[in-house]
Amino acid sequence: MNFIETTLSKKIKEAEPTLDILGADRKVLQVAVQDFTNYLNFYRNLENKETNIIYQTKQIEQLQKEEPAEFDSSLAVWSSIWLRKWKERVNLSIGKQIAKETSKAPENDSKAESTWTKLECKEEIIRIVASALIKNAELCGTQIIAENIVKTEIRKCPSQDINSKEHVLKILNNALRTARETTQKTGPLIAIMVDKRYYCEVNNQ
């Protein structure tokens, strides 16, 4: 594990000792690392070229060395708030539960997915939408929620020229509005499928 993963796993474990961060509950850590990276991107206003995980790791290590007590306290608070949001926003599904739900997806989903892959600035749009979620106090699942919002807007606004400036701005504006509305909702926003076999394997170890 890199520095971010190691540090976050420790804090999350302290806040919620029952979690098996390195085992059955490893998905918690994966999403937390993703969210913490987006959180830093938002508050440190990094340039796009510097938002990769390697750069973030170096920055966090430097912060930890310069002000260890403040860093430790801030990360503990963030981890506690994030875990509370995780319990509120995430619905874990075992086995075939999600498969049944996805089987009801619209027929144009495959077309929307194809359009999605052609969108040249999708990473930048997702980053902007994720920042909007964080600005409105949504800390958990920011990457997952942002990507889902953008894909939904693409389905709503089909276009022959997905990368035209007008179409991209329309998708972005609609996605930002949806992001703000999403933060006002209560209850789960994310469904994560967990392989039942994996839990069985872990429990039998």
C-alpha cells in the first residue's frame, strides 16, 4: 500500500474497529482513498496535471512531516465524517442482487456507454462535478456519483457531435445542477456489489 492507503486505513480502523479494511471490507478503503484524493484536489486547487495519486502521496507525506499533530487530527476528523457518510450513502449488495437491477436498464445504455468512451474531456467534467459534490458537503463516493451523473446526462442529451463545445457545456451545466440536487437527497446514493464468494473465502481463512 502507498502512504495514503496506509494512513487512511489506520484512521478508518481507529474510527470503526469492526471493519476488516485489508480483508472483507477492502472496498471501504478503496472508495475512501478515491474520495480523499478528490477532497485534496478541491481544497488545494491543484492543476489537472498534478492531480495524480503519486503527486498526492508526496504532498501528504510532506504535510505529515511538517505538521504531524495537526495532520493527524485533521485526518481523524475527515475519516470519522467520511465513515458516517459511507453508512448513509452506500448500499452493499451481495451476489445477484445488483444483476437483477441492471437487467432492467434501458436498451440505449450500450449506446450511451459508447458515446461516453468518445467524450474527450470526461475526466475533467467528472473532476468538476466531484468538486461540486464536495462543495455541498458530499464526501463519500464523489467519483462514483459524479461519473454516474455525467453518464445520465449523456443519455438525456444525445448528440451526433459529443465533443462540440455547446454539447459539452450543456452536459456540464446539467450535471452540476443534478449534483447540487443530489446532495439534498437522503439515504443511499450508491450500490456496490460484493462478491459473496469473497466473503466466504475470508470467513473460512
